[in-house]
Amino acid sequence: MKNSERARAILEENQQLTCVLCCDETIYTATARGIAPMMEWIERGEILNGFSVADRVVGRAAAFLFILAGIREVYAAVVSEPALAVLEKYAIPCSYEKRVPHIINRTGDGFCPMETAVWEIDDPEHALQIIRQTQLKLRGK
């Protein structure tokens, strides 16, 4: 079974999981929502180059994190059009169940703050700085 298929199967088998990364025998799983799992793995310095990821929701911010981490392939239950554009620009294949114009926030009354924060950003490193700043602002609420 390919890494991408295995990541997707694990995600679909366990509804508690939000994100699964696979590369050969190494598997990472997370239950935290949003970009939190990817940020944690990146901040810890995990080597994720070449991994395949299966995620419940992929917006533009997550797409930039996948690029920075060196993710090889993405599966998303829900993916935003801006995320697809970023992944396509960096030649990262992405399969998905549902494509949406944008990711909505957790209360369902507006855009996801992370996707909004990087909406106009084109550089992954700059996106990471903006994501960090946005996380700090949101935690301050």
C-alpha cells in the first residue's frame, strides 16, 4: 500500500484523528484541530520530507506548512481552492473529497482566520511568520 493510501485509510478508520502522516514504517497521527499538528511537528524539528499526509481540512495555511515540511502528497477530506493553487504551484499532488472556495471558521460565521491571514501571501517562509503571528493573536483572545 502506498504511503498516501495508508495515511488516508488510517484517517478514515479513526474519526478522532484529524491528521495522519506516513512515510514507509513511520506514522504520525494527531487529534488537534486546524494547523496545530503541523505547526507542532515543524516547531519540534520533525523531519517530514517525503511524507504523505491525510488531513480532514486543508486551507491555504496548511498548504504552506506542507510545502515547508517537504510533504510529497496530500489527501484532504475538504480542501480550499486557494490551498489547491498553492499545492499545484509547488507540484504537490492533492486528492480530495470536497473542494470549497474557502475554509470557514469553527463557529461557521466567517472565513478561517489562518486562511485569511495568508490569503495574499505567496512565499512559504513569509506565510510561516504570518501563521505564527496569527496564532499568538488568537491565543491572546
